[in-house]
Amino acid sequence: MSYNPRTFKANTGATTMLLLVVLALLSFGMAFIISQSGHVVGALIPLALLGITIAIFSFVFPLFGIYAAIIIAYFIHFFMRLLRVELPIFSGIDILIYITFVGLLVRKVIRREPFWNNQRSPILFMHFVLLGYFLLEVFNPHAVSMVLYFSILRRLLTLYIFLYCLIQLLKDYKSIRQFFVVWMGLTFITAAYGCYQQWVGLPAFELEYITANPLRMGLNSLPNGGFRKSSFLSGCAEFGLLMAASCIMALVFLLRLRTTLVKRLFFYVAVIIMALGMSYSGTRTATFMLTVEVVLYILMTINHKKTLVFATFFLLLVVAILIIPSYGNVTLNRLKSTFEISSDESLKVRDVNRKYIQPYIYSHPIGGGVASTGVLNAEDNAGHDLAGFPADSALLAVALEFGWIGLLLQCATYFFILQQGIKGYYRSRDPVNKILFLAATLALFGYIFAQYAQIAIGPIPGAFLYYGLIAIIIRLHELDKKGNTHPVQ
């Protein structure tokens, strides 16, 4: 077929006119919908189209779906507050993870790859045991609400599928490095916005969201005035814990990674911004979490000269925070109160609650049923012995809902996670591998430690970090066994 410039120009012109007509019709349609239904519905239409596009890309490119889910988890609450709408975000993220999972399975079928690659790990074995125990809980005679059971089961399956997908997709050092780059970038932006909220002030829509609900107002208010900061995330606790976990990873990269000056400067600024963001969240558990992470870092790297210098600096910093007068500084007072354990009234109340409920734990080896505790679940568990009980600690909640058998299984799982991370750090001969093992293990240790004080593992995006780091530890072990060495960073 011969090329005719006039025909080509004519076809191009007709296509352009058709697109202009379609865009004009869409514009008029959007304007009509907004005038009739308000700006919220008008904003939801392009969001729906964007969601369909993301779903298609997630099916074709599974790694894109994983990162899309992480990014949505970071920013969706911010846009919900901005647009003053409530969206079924967890259902949407669940669907996105499932689509990614199906896309990954289809890819494996096409490439004739085995489905259970890299799954030989004691960590995964313990997670399968936990899943089996969770499924058996459906027969718990003390359970009341099956609706809550299947809701929690769906969330658990989503996180397990997320873990499986990452184990399959993080095939080499390049993809593992990419995960850390994406996570550090998103967390840095989140920390920076949290600092902005503190230094400049909360935007009007953020204040409106906090003050619209008395319970939310109480949770976000500080004793001496002002509000705790949550940045883009759903709550202050989630923000604080995420900052503590990410800060220790940035600190490890700053102190141990041999890299360019620009990257070192980024990690230096990131440590400061994330630590400040953590303090502005007003989450005392996060402060203690970062402290124990640093202590474990010192213990694991005590034979390095840099560690001795850093340990001295850290000790002086902690002493300075405890000694210097605060002069009414709310953030400094909150940091100091973290270490004033004997005078913490809320901790005393929690200790009384634990002592009161211990006989129930001893007499119910399989617990009272999934989601049978908590004030928010009280109506669904009406008449249950645990209805409305404030199990602030995740470990206490596990003991009450799954019994002491479930608690032992959960603690055994935590043990193998940390054991595999520490084992990988000391046995790996690749210097960069050792740094990645160290960063992942310290962040996971912080989250596990925080489970004693509150439910730290569960809310997203923190749960994505937790299971993502587990996947990285498993993959690093596999790469070490193959004798792969990390390329120069």
C-alpha cells in the first residue's frame, strides 16, 4: 500500500475532531453530573476510571499492583479527609491485591514456573500454622460474631497474599533495592508533611475532620493543648510507628552503607525528619519502639568503631531529653513521659486490666473467639464475656481471642522471624546483604516489641512494611544460598 500524505493528514484531522467532540461531550456530562449531584460525585467518576486503569495494569504487571497498593495505602486517607468522603478503601485494596495475585499466577502459568518458588522457610511454615489455627477458630464454641470473623479472615488473607506476591516478585537485588527506594521515598514525603502540620499548622480540612467527632478529638488532643499529627495516614499511632520503623532503617543505611555523598545526605535528612515526625505524632509507643531498635542495633554491631561513637551520642541525647527543662514544650513533655513508667496512669490501668482478665485466659485455651474484644466490637459481641473489654495490647488481644495456645503460636512465629533475620545478618558474607538483613530485622523487632503496648501490626501501610520485610529476609536467604553477591551500590 502506498503512502499518501493527503490521506494521512485527512485521517489525522478527522481523528482529532472526533477526540475533541468526545472530550466536549465528557466535559458537558461532568458539568451536568456535578451540578446535579455535587462535586463529590463528580470527583468519584475520574477516580473510578483511574481505579479501572490501575486494576488492568496490576493484572498485567503484578509488581506495579504491589506498589500501587502501597501508594494508595499511604495517601488515600488524606484525600478522603480532603474530599470529605468515606470510601471502602480496605475492600478496594483487597481487590487490588487479589487482581495482582491472579495476574502473577497467570504469568507463572504462561512461563511454566512453579507456584511455590522460594517458600521453604520456617517463617512461612509458622504463618501456615497460624492460618490453620485461625481457620479452626470458626468452630470456637465461645465465638459470637461470624461477620467479624470473616472480615478479619479476609484482611489476613490479603496480607498473606501480599507476602506471597512479594516473595515471588523480589527475585534479585535490583528489585529488593527498588522496594527500599520506594518505601524510603514515600515515608520521607509522609514525614515531611507531618513536620509541615507541626510547623505551619493543620489545614482547615484536617481540623474539621478531627473536631467533627468527639472520640477522634479526644484521641488526637494533647494534654497541654494542640493536636497530635498523623500526616497522610489514618491515625497518629500508625504514623508514629511507621516513622519509628522507617527511621531505624534510614539510620542503618546512613551508618553502614558505603554510598555517594548525595545518598548519605538524603539518609541524614531522612533520619532527622522521620524522628521529628515520630515525636510530633505523640505516640509514646513509637518513641520506645525506636529506642529498643537502637539498643538492638548497638548490640548487633558493637564490634564496629562507628557503633561506639553512635552509642555515646545516643546516650547523651536521651539524657539531655530527660534532664533539660521543657518550658511547656508539648512535644518534649510527651517524649519525657515515655520513660516515666512509674507515673504513667494509663499504663497502670492497663496492668490492672491484664491482672483482672488473666483467669479467663487460663480457663479458655482456645480463647473467646476472633474479634471478641474491643470497644468497637462490643455491639457485635453482645452478651459475650469479653464484649467491650479494652485489650489495648495486641498480645493480650491474641491471648483472649485465640487463647494461650494461639499466643504461644504467635510468639513462636515472632521468634522465627527475628531468628532468621539475625542468623542471616551474622552468616552472610556479602556486606550489603548484612546491611539489608540488619535494617529489616531491626524494623521488624520494633513492630513486634510494640505489640506489647498496642495493636501495631495490622493497620496499613505499616502492615505492608512488616510483611514486605519478612519477604525480603526470606529472599535474601535464598540469594545467599545461591552464592549471589550484591552489585556495587
